[in-house]
Amino acid sequence: MSMHNKNLILRHLDLSWNKGEFNKIKSFLSERFFYKTTFTDEILDADQYIEFIHILRDAMPDLSVDIELIMSEDNRVMTQISFFGPVVKTFYGIPASDKIITFPAVSIWEIEDNKITSVDTLIDMTGIGRQLGMPVAPQIPLSIRSHSSLNVNTSKQAP
């Protein structure tokens, strides 16, 4: 079952993200399908997911999606993917640029009855911003010792 699920995801990624064959995407998705991504706070249904892919591919027509890692257990598949290509049209706050950007994404896919029921994707938005010279969230150093409200003994003592 694990190999079958991996192959399902690989076929889906190739046809949808790499080739933009939008008319075939729904055949991979269950009626209950939903998609979560760090590109938006919304939870997308199947039609919105297809539109999301369309918007991204329209903004990055030379988009290439490379699968770096794929693992499967039971009804879940995990992928680590690299997206790369030039951004020719602004999308989701990412400005058009003549630069080729690359960004990683990690997704957890759930499958039931040979259909994808959900995808939860974490994308390195800060990395995209850095490549395009956009302001990014400040790096906030976390030091336990600087928090006076925490009473933590960090000295090593023998038992």
C-alpha cells in the first residue's frame, strides 16, 4: 500500500505542479479534500487548490518541482520538494522578479480509497523573501537566562 500511495502522489505532482494539466487534478482528489499551506491562512477545497496551483504556475510559468524525498506509512505520504523558477507575475505578496528563486516545501498527504483527502504544506516563506530582498521577520534571540520569570537552574550538578 505504501508504494501505491507514493506512486499516486508522484503522478499527481508531475501532472499538476510540473505539467499544469489542471483537467486531471480532480481525478486524484477525494470529495472531502482540503489543502493547508503557509501561503494563505485559508483552508482550500479541491477547486480552490486547483486555482492555487494555476495562480502559482501562472506567476512562475517555468516552475520546476523536484521531489527530494518521499516516505510513506499507512495512509500518509510525506514529501520534501524543491520549487524553483523565475517569478514573472506577483502572487500572494511575492513580487515579480528576474531572479530565479528556489524554495523548499514539506507536505503531509493523507490518502483514502486511492484518493488524496488532504495535504498540509509548510513552505519556507522567509527564504523566498530573502532571495527577493524583501523584509523578513526579525530574528528574535531566545535565551532562557534572559527571562527573569523563568526559574531555571542551568548549572550542572552531580546527582
